Amino acid sequence: MSLPDDTRCLRRRYRLPREEIKYVRFILEAYSGIAVMSSPRGRGEIEWLVPRGLEAEADGLAQALEEEIGMVRLED
């Protein structure tokens, strides 16, 4: 699987409890195509690459995850 070209994607970074990273990956995969996720090993941070045009859907999902598990968006 190749990552989308950054020029066509928006980068979103989040902090969350490390034990929730697998859950967020599972949820994100259920929303096929809304974003590609990466996470540095051993840190409670993730990054989403969101295709342009899907930012409202991705931001809505992130807001729901913020309320559910305490995921917080980091400054870019």
C-alpha cells in the first residue's frame, strides 16, 4: 500500500493514550479512504494523512474520538 502524495493530503497529528492506538487504527480502517495513519513506536502520538476534500469527515471522526477516548489534536 502506498501513502498518498503529501501535496494532495492534509496532515493531522494527535496525542492519545498509547493503549488506544490500535483502537483508533481499527476505527480509521472502517472508514476506508478517510485517512492513512502512522504512529511512532513507543509514543502516544499518531498522524493522519487526509485526502483533500475529506477533511470535514476526518475532523468529525477525530472530534468523536476526542470525546470517546481523549484524543487531542496537536499543532502542525
